[in-house]
Amino acid sequence: MPRLVFIIGLCLTASLACAATDTDIRPFLQKNCAECHDADAKKGGLDLGALRLDLRDPASFAEWVKVNDRVVSGEMPPAKKKERPEPAELKAFNDALSSTLLTADQARVAGEGRATRRRLNRFEYEQALSDLLDVPYLEVKSFLPEDTQSHGFNKIGDALDVSHVQLARYLTASEFAIHEAMAPQTARPKTTTTRYDSWDQREFTGKLKLLPNNRKTIPLVGLELRTDLIQQNSPRPVRSDDPAIRAQEAMGIVVSSYEPTEIRFGSFRAPISGKYRLRFLAYTFWVSPDFKKATEGRRPEPVTIYAETPPRSLRKLASFDVGPGPTLHEIEAYMLAGETIRPDAARFFRSRPPDHKNPLQEADGAPGVAFNWMEVDGPLVEQWPPASHQLLFGDLPTKDRPAIAEVARPGRNGGPGFRRPAPPPGVEVISQDPGDAERLLRRFMQHVYRRPVQDVDVARFLGVVHDAMQSGYNFTDAMVAAYTGVLSSPAFLYLDEKPGPLDDVALANRLSLFLWNSVPDEELNQLAHAGKLHQSEILREQTERMLNDPRSRRLINAFLDYWLDVRFVQGASPDAELYPDYQLDDQLVESMIGETQLFFAELVKRNMPARNLVASDFAVLNERLATHYGITGVSGAELRLVPLPRDSVRGGLLTQGSVLKVTSNGTSTSPVKRGAWIMTRLLGKPPPPPPAGVPAVEPDIRGATTIREQLARHRSEATCAACHRNIDPSGFALESFDVMGAWRDRYRTIGGDGERVKGIGHNGLYYHFSLGPEVDSSGELPDGRQFADVRELKKYLLDDQEQLARNLTHQLAIYATGAPIQFSDRPQIAKILADTRSQGYGIRELVQEIVQSELFRNK
């Protein structure tokens, strides 16, 4: 293979010598370009006189690519130029320069490959350990530093360096993962069914007094409100001896779970990590203003269930609706040892002291949710020891390792002492055969390494076991040390890809990291080791199988996290003065994220055309999102496909709350930021960075001037006008949406003279703001086309559906290969687009064609 690469490189270098030279293209540049781009004018910072055709220099190559692209697009020479080159002359220049650039880049790729050798990023590392160790939920990415982002993603080899600190973190993370995979005890845990009544939970009953009524928990027997218990001194109400009455006892709330009213089924703590079946019985009710009478609920209420690691570390498990009658709902979840369950009535307000009101309060009362009980089946054990433990230690016998109490240590020189944390409780594995270590280690390495294991590999880590045992460690801890080393070694962390076509093992790794964000499963590995995966039909079948697997949601979520910045949606909250109605609305934010993820998943599942990225005839909504968007007829907590009216402003990514939130700063919206987002993320035409020393435009939140007026003054600067002419128009179309994506006709201001708006926010506090100037969402594109609002902008964007598909293909290919799109990739991108054009660039087919392409199947 090295000899073949060398020969290819020589051939391509010879071709380059026959391509265009500096003297071939210089006459065209002198005639058509030098007037604006010489040493004196130097428009756009480009001096063609000083730019030599040295394509071995990366900086020079990049500059010539810019020249090529500006000419090919027709942007240069400018249309206003009096003497334009003849079409034949222009084509000859384009052909000569692009051919020269292509030949030069192909020569470089033949020698180096497209992608730099890279390691697993922290998301891939977490999923790989979870899949390999057979631990369904494994939180280890938090142990690792953030990965550096490049070309929009966290998968680019040049950016994924490794430091000594990072290596230490890998050791910590992998050791934690190994302990999570081990059996926590020798005896098979008994699966039990236990009911936890709300009347027996201190976190429910401890709120019976000392709080305002709308923050208290409310004791109920069916719809009988037990006012006699509300002011009692006992921390727990006395329950009835009558089983029929006890079955109706419930604790109600009219507020979401938030300090100090943080309800949870605290008597339950998951005894071990594993699967559990949780059942909840609850109902809605209506409580009178004086909290002395309860009647039947008037509507269903959404409830979110969180797993909680005290104090207040929450992990969403499920959402469902509770109706006016007794509602039984069951979920199955993987829980970590020690986690408990927190239910949350998601629509209700989250109060902050001191002065608060219930925004859902009406003249005759307020809605509430009452929880009867939670019932837990578990842990649900399929085999014991679990498969994860057997992977590590096979069928060797074990004994329980008692938990060691924390040990107090005196401080130095009489200073304060410290406490050494105890090692995690679990089991100690008993080995009587000296060959056990090598046997187990070899089997483990064959399972986790993505290449054949050599004797020298095993010997390296077998030495770790022997050294540890000679230092006094027992067999179990010595093996854990070796396994930790394996999972932190370069052979595990790094992808083994060589220049040229990928071998089947490397192809399996790349495919799995693309579609599952993890390592290959058994079926993929078998095909790779049999040398069959490179066959186009088998590769297509495997791509289809993996897209149909639930693990493909990892592709959706991780890709959107970076392409659309969905990972930032749960970031900064909207300004409390201007947007108090959005405060602490977790259900809205969670629904926004789910909307974008499920929307894109639907496009992939149904192979829908790329045009849907801009305009679709459906949205993914639940009641909270539909209310936020002003869409009627949607009820319930479940996100699902909803057809949109023909004139709806929704549909596509542009008008989804997640996108509109991450393109705002929480206080105001910016046409510049949103316009740049459209150009970069949807069209793949990122604007250049602003000139040094030019301040950003910050909208006037007091309403004295509009953002349009401020930008008009900004564009009066010659250095700003050229770029803002391209950026601002599409951003203006999105000005009809506020910082959380709701429709608006007027801006909000603080202290303005406009109409005052008053109310009670989701945080239970009174608010007021003023309505400012009317929103003007019209604009004019650089080519002169005018639009009145986002509906018309979408139509113009759809005039070039191929560019939408091209950009999406670029983004998916970067994510899939861990390398930026290069000049030599352009023919492959063109082929992918040509092969999917007849289907409207179906997104699932784009994925398939990327996998089939040479840019994916070659390093």
C-alpha cells in the first residue's frame, strides 16, 4: 500500500506540472481583477500581485480557492463592471484554475489522506463504554474535558488533542465505568414490588404547614380535602385504618416541584443500578380559592418524571398526562444506585419567594394534581451476575466486599484533618488459577479493541496485573487496573486509519461512529473481519439496518447538537424583566429540544426531501409548544406530528423555538446573528468575520430606536455594508419571533411610553413591560428580490434547493469522516447530489450515498 500511494502521488504531481501555471492565468487576472485587487486598492484585503500560485502552501491554496469560488459564482468580476470577460474567456479561466486546484489537492490527499488521525471524543467514548460493557446508562463524559470544536463539530482530528490532564481523566472515567459494570453483590437481587404512598413520604407531608396555601401540599381522600390535617404539627398525617379510605388517600399540589415545595418519593432509593418498572396513580382536581373544597379536575395535566441524585441532580425519564379520574401510568427506566424519583406537575408555576401568586388561579379556584402512590417493580434482573460483570470476570466465584467506613486522617502540623472516601462496595472476585488473568484480559481486549489483538498487547497489560498484585492489591483490583489501562490506551482511544481505501475494520468503525456515535456491534464486526463490509450492497444493507436501530437517535441528537447548536438551548434564561412569562418553564425548553430532534428524525426515517429543512407542512408539537406557537387543537404532553395550515409561519427549522432561542441572547433578538445563522447553518455560505475594532450592534431594549434603524447606520460604514447587505435581510424576516420563538407584532421594551402589559409569570411574580415599536419583518435580498415576511423568505430560499442539500451533505460528511470538506471532495459531493436529485435530495438517501462515496470509504 505505501508503494501504491507513492506511485499515485508521483502521477498526480506529474499531472499538476501539466496543469495551469501562474503565467497561464495571470493575463485574465491582470485584465479583469487587478484594478480592484492590486497593492494599492487591495479590496477585500486581496492583493493578487503578491499572491503566487504556490499550491503546496496551505495559506496560498486557500486564497486561490476563494478566488476560484468568487469567479465561479459570478460574484467576481462584479456585475457592475463595464467591461465583462467573454463567456468563453471566463470558462477557460475557471476550468484552468479549478483543474489545477483539484489536481494539487488530490496529490496531497493521496499522500496524507483526507482525515487526520483522531481519538474518540467524549460523547463517543461514553457511548462506546456503555455499549461494550453492556451498561445501558453510563455517565462518564462529565469526567472528561470539553472537546475542541472545529469546522462546526467535535469530531475533527486536528482539534482532538490529548494532554496529560486528559489522560488522567480517561483513567478516572474508565475506572468508574468498570466498577459500574461489576456486580454490586454476590447474591442475585430479589425482584420486589413495593408501593410508596404519598401520605407516607416526608417530602410530601413536610409541606403541610408554614407555607402559603399555594405552596403547600394538600391532603385529599378522593375529592375530600382534609383541611384538618393542613395545619397539624405532626410531620406525617395519621392514616385511616379502613383499606377503602387508605386507597383514596393522596397528596395534591398546585405548584411545580421547586424549592421549597420539592416533592419526591424519597423512601425509594434504587438499591442497585438496573432496570425498574415504575407505576404512578394520580388524578387532577380543582381547589377553591380558600383551599377548603376540592372538586373534579377540569382538564388533564402534564407530569414529568425525573430520576434525582440528591441534591437536585435531575435526569428526565418520561412525561405523561394525568386525567381528572384516577390515572395509572407505567414506565420502565434504567436507574442508578441511590437515585430517587421526583414527579413534577410541569404546567404549574415555579414560585420564588417572597411575594408570589398562582398565574393559573381563577375566580373560583385553581387546578391541581394529586398523587396517590408510586409502585416499583425491581430491580428487573435478567441474569446474575449481569452480562457486564461476566464480560470482566466470567464465571469466577465472588464474595461480598464490605463497605469500608471513611477513615479520618490527621492534618499536617496539627492542622485540620481530612476524610478518605471509602472505596465503592461490591464484590471481590476469587481466582485460584494463575492463568485466569491472561485468559480474562485477552478475552476483554478482543471484545473492546477494534482490531485483532496481538500477544504483545496482552503482555503489556498483563504486566499491570502482576505489578499491582506484587504491590499488595488483590486479584479484583489488579484486574480493574488493567481493564482501566486498556480503556485508556491509544489502541482504544484512537482510530486506526491508513491513507487510501479503508480496510473493512476501519470502515466498520467509521460507519458505527457516524450512525451510532459508538463502536461496531457484533454483526458489523463479523462482516468486517470476514472482509465483506466493503461490498457496496452489504454496506448499503448495514447502513439501512443501523438507521432502523434505536441507536441511530444518537446520530440525530449529536449531529443537531453541533450543526444547529441544540446543545445550547438549555443555556441562559430569557431576561427576567422583558420575558418574565418564560421564567423556569422547563417543559417549554425540553419540548423545544424534543421538537427539533424528532423533526429531523422524521425526515431521515421517511427520506423526506431536503426542502423540508426550510418549509414543511407539519411540525412536531405537544400542547405546551402548540400554545407557545399559537396553534390550536393540540393537547397533552406527548410530542407528535401535527399538520400545519397552508399559511402557517411554522414548518421547517427556521421557525422552531430551539433555533430561535440559540440565535438570541436572552434579552433581545439580532437580525445579524439570525441572518448569519441562516447563511452558515442552512445555506453553507458563512459571512466573513467582522473587521477588527467594529463594535457589535446591541438592540436598544428601551425602545428609543429600532434594530432596523441601528443597522441602517451601521451599514453606512463602507467596511460593514458589503457583508451586512447579505446577512441582514434574512435576519429581518425572523424579527417576528421573540427570544423564545413566539410570534410578536411589536417589540417589548422596559420603561417605554407604549402600552403597558401586566401579568403573573411562570415564576409566580407580577411583571410589567411596555409594547414598543411594531416589528418590520420585510427585507430585500442582495439580488433585489423583496419579501414581506418569513413566509416569502422561505419561498426564495427554496428556489435553490440544491444548495440546501449541498450544505446538509457537507455537514453530514464532516460529521461522518472527522475531516473538513476539501477542494478534492467537490466531485464526490457533486455525485452525491446528482444521485439524489430525482428524489428531491431525500435525507435518508443522502446518508446512504455519503457512506457509499469515496470520501467516506477512504481515509
